[in-house]
Amino acid sequence: MKAGTRVAGRLATRLETACESRVAWRMTQALGALALLFLLLHGNALDTPRLLQSAQRFSPAAVQRTQVLVQEMDAVANAAEDEKLRAINNFFNRTVQFRDDRDVWGMVDYWASPMELLNKGQGDCEDYAIGKYFSLIALGVAPAKMRMVYVRAQLGGGVQAHMVLAYYPEPTAEPLILDNLITDIRPASRRPDLAPVFSFNAEGLWQGVGGSSAGDPVARLSRWREVLSKAKAEGWW
């Protein structure tokens, strides 16, 4: 298992510098699909019993919300990706109540894992984006197609730091924005209220939402490293 993961990691690194071209992007997508297949064959994909077992360590509320999420994921498991996006976006937007980290966790900034979010039923913008990201990966959406994006959002006449999830159907396509502030999924051009600062996923960190790499998110974002570890332990990937 570990050897196979290292091989996939080395192949991904070799492809990274060529990812601006469409051909290289499709090769990266294919590599991602192979990596996902490897995980499926070795029991590291979404495992419903494991998720429910993880939920049981939190609370009955976590179990109930996890059961609903799994049911909704099962309903769109074989659907097109746009249907998966809508299902996951709608689930988190209607299930989770927006609350500041100070109110939920008693600290200024905390990034909850998906199960921590389902347990609390409350979270801020980062928590919505994280929950959607890992749920879509579990549904088979390639991580390379998604980025969490830090933005400056125009809210109430002022500007506020905010996070959304961006989905790229193609490498050069305009991203679709999944946001807890609105119910529908819109292309980035229809969100003039959002100004991107930087974006990241499990594979990289970029300035704005472009292709210019800004480094490794695991090294740059300690909270993201912690979330990746917790999400893996919970059984999301």
C-alpha cells in the first residue's frame, strides 16, 4: 500500500510542471483516477460502516447527519458530476448552521474535519468548503478538479475574508463556485462580489485561482495538514 502510494506520488510530481497544457492535465486526471482505483481496491475509499463508526465516537446527532449524507451520496453515486455538486452543496448548506469559530470552538480560527462539522452541525466558511471537498472526493470527483479558494467577499458594504469551493470541469474552464452564502452554484464570472486571494487542495497551493503554483499546502498551511490527517482517520479518503 505505502509503496504504491509513493509511486503514484512520484508520478504526480513529474507531471506537475506540465499541468498547464490540456494533454498534461488529462494525464494528471488519469493518474488521479488510477490512484483512486488503487485506494478503492485497498479499502481506503469511502467506507460507510467506518464513517458511521467514526460518527458514533462523537454523538447520536453526528450519526444521524452522517446517515443522511451517506443516503444522499448513494442517490447520486452514478450521476453526472454537476448533480453530485448540487447534492453535496445543498446538503451542507441546509444541514449546517453558520457560526463563528469563537462560538463553536472557543478559539479565533479552527478548521473542522467533516465529521467534527457533522457532529456540531455548526461551522464557518472553511468548514463548509472542507466538508464539501471531501464528500465530493468520496463520490469520485478528482481532487485536481477542486480547489478551496480564499477570497475577499463584499458583504454588507464591507470586505470580509471568506472561503469557497471551486470546481473546474475542464482545466481551462471557468470554475463553478460552491458557497455557503448562496444556495445555487454559479460560475465565477457571476460572483463579482468575490476577489480570489489564493487557492489550494490536496495537491498544491496557487496564487489566486490561476495555474501559478505557490507551493505545498501541507507545508504552508498547518491547519490543512491537520484536516487531511483527521479526514483520513475518519474514513473520507
